[in-house]
Amino acid sequence: MAKKAAVPKQPSSYDLLAMRIQKIINSTGAQTSKRAIIYKAPDESLDDWTQLLEEISEADNVTVAHQDDGGVQIFWVVPKED
């Protein structure tokens, strides 16, 4: 009996948002400066955006600063190893 091909699961709206922001944070420029400015895209869910910002702000050594233009600046510190 042949096996059915697995149908790949479509990413949720939150997954797509998280992947987009992850690319920004992982960019060479952001990694060098240890900061990134992110914006919610008009087609992205406000609930997803709020959840993502809450999760980012809970991370150790991360600061989230809301800007007047709607952007969010994220700063992080990489702790020195002993």
C-alpha cells in the first residue's frame, strides 16, 4: 500500500510575521549594531503583532522601545561568558 504524501502545513499569520521579523533581527546590520527597528505591515494582525512584541520583550537582555511613528526599536546585549 502506497503512503500518502504529507501535505505541508501552511504557516499561520503569526508564523509569517515572526519569520519576517526574525530575518530583520538576524540581518548583518542588526547583528553588528545589536538593534533593529521593526514595523507592523498593514496586512498583519494587530493581535499577532502585540503577541510578538510581548514575547520579544520577555527575552533576557532585550529592550523594546516604541517610537512615535509606530515603529518599534529593539536593542539587545550579548552577555559576556565567564
